Amino acid sequence: MKTAALLKTVTLFVCISLTSLAAFCQDSPRETVNGTVAGANVSIGYGSPSVRGRKIWGDLVPYGKLWRTGANPVTTFETSKDLSIGGKTLPAGKYSIFTLPGENEWQIIFNSETGQWGIKDDGSANDDPAKDVLTVTVKPEKSKEFHEHLTFVIDQQGFELLWENLAVPVAIK
């Protein structure tokens, strides 16, 4: 009888462990991309979720609702020098990036608070508007190819968010 009870306990422990492991493995990997833009060293750190057969824009990421721009902890943007974005100055430093996606235009928001989880308990983006440093409006485009994972690319013109069939370029001078 004791052997049966022990076997049940071990089986239950293994099932719970495997379930926890499966949930853990679904976390989006953390990525970092580095580059040089307008003479500044720029780094973007982000959680890179996958499409996994889902409709992303207007569904998983709704239009007109503030988004944490990635997964898990907030996406960060760090620059070694002041940058001009959308005709406005972003001082050198480290920022979190939030976005307000739309079908025809997006707002890119640089916020001075970093290190926080990307969403609050109620599922809304963890942005404190009082700490927003710079907001610019950009135009999304259809990407040249499908991107299974959320990806940021930095080049001499600025940076670009790529995911599913969408590209969101942000020009920097």
C-alpha cells in the first residue's frame, strides 16, 4: 500500500514538473541587437515572441492599444549620444520602448523608466506616461518577407521592428 501511495506522489510530482517546464519553455527568448546610428552606439534589448500561426496585428496586438513592444520585461533602447528622431532630440541614455500600433501609423514612445515587467497585472502596458521622454509617429510598411520572430534591426538610417508581415521603420539622424 505504501508503494502505491509513493508511486502516486512521484507521478504527481513528475506531471507538475513537466507542466511547469512546458510553461517555462514558452517564454520568449531575450535578444539584443547593437549598431551605430548617427555616430552613436545603439543597443535594443527585447523579448522575441513567435507568430506560431496567430494573427498578430489587429488581433494579438490590437490597434489603438498601448503595447509593451515585445514580450516579458520591457524592450530597452540605449544610445551613447543624443539622437534626432522625428525632428526631436532623444538625450543619450537608456529608455524603455512602448508603441501604439495603428493600421496606418504608429507612435513610438521612449520612456525613462527601465527594468520593469512589460505589462501590469491587468494586462495593460506598464508605461508611466509621466516618464515618457519622446513620442514620434511613424508609418508601418509591408515587410519584404515573413518574420516568425519579433526582430529589431539597426542600420545607418535608424532601426526597424519586423514581425509577421510588417516592418516599422524609425528614422534617426
